[in-house]
Amino acid sequence: MSTSTIQTVEPVVCHLKAEAEPKDITYGFLRSKIPAHCFERSALKAFAYLFRDIVYASALVWLALKIDLLPSPTLRAGAWILYTFVQGCVGTGMWIIGHECGHGAFSQFPLLNDVVGWAIHSALMVPYFSWKITHARHHRYHAHIDKDVVFVPPTEAEIENQQPTLYTKFIELVEETPLYHAVTLLGHQLFGWQLYMLFNVSAGNKSLPPKSTGVRMFRNSHVDPFGSLFKDSQAHLVAITDLGLLLVGGALYYLATQIGAWKVALLYVVPYLWVHQWLVAITYLHHTHPTVPHYDEKAWTFVKGALCTVDRRFGFIGRHFFHEIIDYHVVHHLFPRIPFYHAEEATDVIVPFLGDQYHLDQGFYLKSLVDTFGTCKVKHNADSEGALHWKLEQGASKKQS
């Protein structure tokens, strides 16, 4: 794979002087520095944020149902575009609250967490328990080149061992063109989530759990209770997940028979695409950066993997609608049960001890998405220390972090 014309990303990053030796940066050391109240989970506070988001979503639907009263097609089209974008932002915030439930950060009550998370994610056509199971594996093995489950890149060796086909030869001819970059990025944003849910794309080669028995339908699907992603003991949770999706899917179908499929598409489907576009972008940029490595089996540790996460900035939308998940994700990977409303304080506490092990990119978010997608394609094979760095063009700075 040629990389001679790949452009490197030039992020604005934060370098902080460490107040501890790198060998001292252990899980227990970092946890001891965070105030105990940052780990306290308030169901009342969490429900307040959820209620706020539900009010936002309901008000937007109420307003959208009046769009047809606007006097001109141009105004109506503009209003629908605005509605779908804002509703997508609100829906993303609700998705993130469901994400809190999956980590046990919503409240101290596991059953309440799962009931609320299942309800929220089902309403967004997200397979809650299926996602929760594989997402826990992602947290457990983040940045492990074989065992992580999301956005695991190919290595030089894997690329070299691929048998050439007409398709791969065609891709080599067009992969550096702006049109190919635009089309693949659009597909990545619109369909990346669905491909992951249905086929487990981008997962590591050794990310599947041990499996005993079971009939395969979609072998790597998040909706198959007997698929390869789950243990036999988890099949009932995937079935409950599927029940939620069927109930919401049935409700949407019934609604379409009452108000029309086009209206349901505008009210629900387009915001759904916005939600999962944001989800893919957020997840991708948290875990992909030209200076952040993966590690092989011998070098990887939980803390090293968690510290391969990148905090970014997204302004008002990120802080208000997205519950700051973009801004403070490093601490979330270290301590996923810290509620999002304590993440900023916890981050501020541990950053001075991390120094250049803390990654903060303050570049323009969407530009970072475009540049990173075009830059971060393949990892070098592991170096002598077990780290796999991105295969960038000659002269790319290794000091960005």
C-alpha cells in the first residue's frame, strides 16, 4: 500500500510536565489521586439529564409536526434540515446516557441501569445488551492490536499477506484520489455503525470470546443470540435486546401507516443517521490519532491501552448535548464508572501526573476527522518495545501526542 502522498495531521496538542515517574503511573496510583466523590453515582442527577433530553426531543417533534404550516417549500426544507440536525444532537446525548447505563455509571443500582439503558438504546434502535457485552471487551482490551473490538487497523504484515485481487488492485489505483477519500469517508460515517453491529467489522483478530456450541446465523452479528460474539450464557440477554428492537421497529411501522413513511423518515430515520454518524466520528477520533500507538500481546497493559485514548474539544454541542464525552474520554477509559458530570474534575486531577502520556487534540473536530481518516490507514509491525505506530509519510512528526 502506497503512503507517499498521505498528508500528516498537524493537531494542536497539550504537553504537560509529569509530576511522577512513568513507572509510577499505575491504575491504583491514578485512582488514589481522584477524589472519592467523583465515583459517586446519583440516579436523581442522571434522571434529570435524561428528562432534559426527553423534553428537548419531544419539543422538537412537536415543532416538526408544524413545519407543513410554513408558507414556502424553501422554508419547509430548511426547517426539516434544522430539525434533523438538532434532533440528531439530542439523540446522541440520549445515546450517551444509555452508554452510562451500560457502564454502571447511571446509578448504583445494576437493574435500574439495565432497564433504563435498554429502554433508551432500544428507542434509538441500538442493541443494548449486545453492545454492552462487546463494549466491555473494548474497554478491557483497548489498543490491543489483536483483542480490541473497534477500529483495529491492519498491520504491514497483514497487508503484505493479502492475496491480490482485481478489487484490491483497483483500490490501489484510486485510494489516494479525493473522490475515493470522500466516498469512503461518507460510507464510514453513514454505515460504519450498522456494519459493526451486523458483521463486527474493525474488530481485532483475537477479539472473539471462547465459544462452545451454537448454531450460527450471522456469525459475527450483534443481533444473533447464538453468534460468535457471545457466550452461551449471554444468549438470553441478546434475545431481550432483539425484543426491544422489534418493539420499536413495530411501533415505527405502525406510525408510518398512520402518518406516512416519508414523515417517519424525516422525524426518526434521518435523526437516527445523524446520531450514529456522530457516534462513529466520536469513537473513531477518540481511538485514532497519528501519534497514538497500538500494542502487541507482550507490551500491552490495561493502563497503557487506556492512555491511548485522545481527548478532544467540540465546543457547546459537545459540552451541552453530548454530555462532554468528547472532551473527557481518557479518564472514562481508565475509570468507566465515573459519571460524565464528574469527568472534568477527575481529568483535571490526573493530567498533571500523566504528562506527555495524556493526549489532548484541540484541532477543529471535523477537519481532524477528514485528515485522520486520510492519514491513519496501516500500522507498522511491532517495534522492539511491542508498540505499533501508524505508517505515515516520511518526516511525520513523532512528537505530536
